[in-house]
Amino acid sequence: MNKNEKFVITLNRELGSGGRTVGRKLAERLEVKYYDKALIEGLTKEFGLTVDEIEKFKAQKKSWWNEFNNYYKTRNSTALPMEAETVLTNETMMETEKRILQNLAAHESCVVAGRSGFLVFREWPNHISIFIQAPLEKRIERLRRKKGIDREEAIGIIEKVDKARETFIQKYAKTSRYDTRNYDIVLNMDGLTEDEAVDIIMAYIDRNKKA
């Protein structure tokens, strides 16, 4: 990947693995924007976007990119409930998200976190795909700590989200999110801090940079 040209890094992660934090820290290290599923869903609701509306929006509003950036700056995507990620997207929303993300990536380099990232950018030039996972016990404890819930509730949420994400990938990508062939980097967070994970990813980028 060439950091001197527009690039996209997509990051899929297991709930409770710390992947969201890794993605955000990676974007900060690279000094690029970080986009996730919650923010894109919020964007479509805020502007009432469909695939057709995206094109109308762009055609009618020359400053559409500035309007999005203003929206991005004022929205706290982490405030959305984690359970919202279990809602399966229909085909229309999937195509809308794809169009939005590809339009964003065409404007500037970014890190995209979410189940559809590696699918949306599978053929994209200058792209790296990452999968972040962690042992189940670590995921349970992280979720309990963040949400203040008991063990059984944490396990229930993890199982629900895992099933929803895998169903989504199988339906729209005809593959499994656990198939390592879909990724350039697969990281197990066991024994790693988020900063150490970012260090590993940055080392990979620097080692594999294109002239």
C-alpha cells in the first residue's frame, strides 16, 4: 500500500476484541478519517439517502462533501447502542452504504470499520483488509466492563452479534467472515494492547509499501 496516494484500510472485528479502538487509533496514526457502520447508518438517516438520492444530492449540492464533513464532526458514532449492529441490512441499504463509502474513499484516504468493508472495497486499488479477533473470555470481560453487564448477558450479546455478522457476510459476500483469505492481516488480540496492534499494522504497511 502506498501511503502517498489515496488508500483505504478496511477493518472487520469480533465484538469485544478491541477492534473498534484499533481502527480509530490506526486512523489517528495515519492522520486520516475513521468511518464505521454506525456513522454510515446515521448519515443515511440524517439525509434520507438511497442510491438515487446520493446522486441527486451530489448533483444539486456542490458542497455535499463539506456538508458531510460538518455532519461527521458533530456526530459521536460511539454513542449508538452496540446492539444496533445486529440489525441485518437489506439489499437497498447495502447498495446505499457501498455507494456512500466508495464516494468517501474517492475523496480521501480513510479507515473503514464494519462487516461490509472488505466486500465493498475488495477490488479497490491501494487497499488493505484487516480482521481483528480475540479469545472468547477476553471478549466477554471487555464487554462486561464497557457495558456494566453480567457474564450471561455479555455472552448472549456476543452470540447474537456474531450470528448476525456471519449471516450478513454469507448472504452478501458468499463467504465467511472467518475465511482468512479475505484479509491481508489477521490479528489475535490475546496478549496485545490496541497500540501494539497498531504498531504491527503500521509495520506491515511500511514493509509492503509500493513505490
